[in-house]
Amino acid sequence: MNIKANDPSLKSWVEIPSDSDFPIQNLPFGIFSTDYLEAGAGVAIGNHILDLTYLHENGFLDGLGLPAGVFNQKYLNDFIGLGKQVAREVRGRISELLNVENDELQSQVAARELSLIPMDEAQMHMPIRVPNYTDFYSSEYHAANVGTMFRDEENALFPNWKHLPVGYHGRASSIVASGVDIHRPYGQLKPAEVEKPFFGASKRLDFELEMAFITCKENGLGNPVSLSESDDYIFGFVLFNDWSARDVQVWEYVPLGPFLAKSFASSMSPWIVTADALEPFKVNGPKQDPEVLPYLQYEGSKNYDIDLQVFIQPDNDVANLVCSTNFKHMYWNVNQQLAHQTMNGCNLQVGDMYASGTISGPDEGSFGSMLELAWKGTKPIQLKNGQKRSFLEDGDTVIMKGQCERNGVKIGFGELKNKVLPSKNKDS
Ligand code: MN
């Protein structure tokens, strides 16, 4: 697909720092507010946010068929629900307005000043209201690591794993924005060495590095979405942290899967990078063997080459890089996930999140959770301050980042950053 807004030769009149995730080829959507502006939609460009409400109200987006007030809202659901073609035209028009060769906005001093908000004056919010959340389990490296740890290497993957993208329905209400603090959860705990379960603070609090896609179209109950139609439903992507309490999980998950060990919180990065902007960074996925059933078969490049990092920053300390991996390692791609999710007639809603599952790569430094990085607590990670970590401590901030680079263009996701605070529970 040839998308004009992705052209590597495009330059903006807005200054773009060389390390910025947001050149003119990105143009991700988010929800921001300032001391003087209520929450509304914006687009990231360099160190600024372009105020879509202002542009729309002042005629800069005329002719695109946008309903009145579509950007002047706390969430992007109504906008993304207009469909990918509308969003593509809006992104194309913004690309024009920000182009160094276009003076419609550039030459109007007042409009320029009013529509471009410095990021450091803005507060970012949840970009969407999330009706439904599914978490897949689509990294073979991750599934094999966990299987090896809790069973054995020989039977690391369950017999179904290479035939379907395994997943579970997660909790949408506790998905929070970057910047929101995460309180350590309490739960039922039953370490192997004790006879009876007890109630207490999780001692094995973990992150899971994931990407999530957000849907922008409804299929209606009873209508499967075929793999070849699935791109129409996938609006864009965010970084996703599927916070996990391992000691709660190991006791509660049998036989129905994750529950309270996951539902205390998940967090997402503030900018939705469109599937359109990620189009140039598509790559082939791993060969799938055994051959998958027809409804999961696909053609072309469906994986994304996105470099991902996780940092742990202890309280009042420096950030430590603990994981470097890539989204391209996923065994199951997002189109397969969507086709599988809907093949029984399950209905998608606008703003749903479909998370990838923990993204691990082949090497030790590329594992996407503390569980794997410190191998179940047996190989604690060394931090720069001399401390060690097997799991997260109170005061730790977990930072996730992601970028793609090709033909001299680098686009990224910004930061997903949340701090762990002590529990609000009381021992009883
Ligand atoms: Mn997960």
C-alpha cells in the first residue's frame, strides 16, 4: 500500500529533534489536556501536540466529512469509529498542513501558536475507552520459556499452541494510562513449601512487555471477520504492560486461566500509532509449521519490525535497561489473532484492545518479563546501583519504549511509564 503521508522525503516546518519518535511520517493520535484546554484529541509532532479540536473548529479540516465535536472529547472512540479511510484522510491532511512546503498553517502566526502545544505543558490521558480486552500468548520464545520453567523443555508448548493463537479475556476496567501509579496487589498465596494458602501482598510483581492493537470497526454478533478483511478493523498500536502477580497467578490459574493476578492493572502508552504509519515496517513472520487451518492462513508480510526496550528505574535512581527485543519475533500475527477472535461470531467493538502476549526474543536479554529475565528468581538481575531484582520492588518505575527505523525514517511510540507503589490492602 502506497500511503503518501509515509514518504521518507517529507519534511515538517515544526522542529523535530533528531531522537524524536514523532517525525512527520508518524502522526499518532492521542488525548491531551493542559491548564487551559479540556481533554481533546491531538497529534504528536516532534516535541509538540497539534490540537485537532482547534484545527477542526477553524476550518483546517474542512471537506473531510468530520462530524462537529468529534475531536472535542475525552476519548478517540467516536473518531476512530468513523473508519480507517476517514482517519487516513485526516492523517494525510495533517501531513499536508505540517509539510515545510505548505504555508496554510505555517504562515498564520496566531493559528500556528494556538494549535501547537508544547508537550511539556500537556497532560496525556487514556486515548480510548476500552470496551473489551483480550490478551494473547503469541510469542513462541515466551511460551517456551514459561513452559520449560513450569513443566519441562520437551513439553514446553501445549499441543494446541501451534494450531491456534491462545488467548484469554482480560479485564478492561483496570487498563490505565502511562503515568498512573500501580499499587502492589494482595491476593491468595500458596508457595509450594506451605500447606495452606494465606492472604498477603504479592512478592512476585512483574511486568509483561506487549504491544496491543485497537479496533475501529464492528462486525456485529454472529459475523466472523476473515483474515483478508481483518486490516479494515485494526486502527493502530500502543505499547502495553500486562502487569502480573506471579505468586497469585501460579495458585489461582488452574483450570480456567489468569484472573486476579492480572486484573489489578494493565497500562498503555498514550499515542496510538496508526497501522498506516507502521505499513513500511512490515516484515515476514516465522514460518508456521505445522500448517495452520485455512481460516488462519495468510499471504504477505504481517509482522512488524519494532524494536522494544524495558527499563527499571528504582526510586530516585537511574533507569536500567533490562530487556531489548523486537515485535517481529511473534509466531502469530495480529491478523491471525483478529480472525481467530471472531471466527466463532464474537463481535468486536470500537476501542477494543487485543494485546500480543509477552514479547520475548531468542536471547536472555530479550525476554519480556522479570519471570524469564531472572528465570523464576534463580538468576536475579544486577542493577547499576548494586541492587538485584528478581521481581519488582515498591518505588520501581517500569518504562517501555518502541521504535521502528527504515529508509532514514525513525518513528516511535513515546514512553509507557508507571511506578509501583505499596499496597493499599491491610493484612487481615
Ligand atoms: Mn500477558
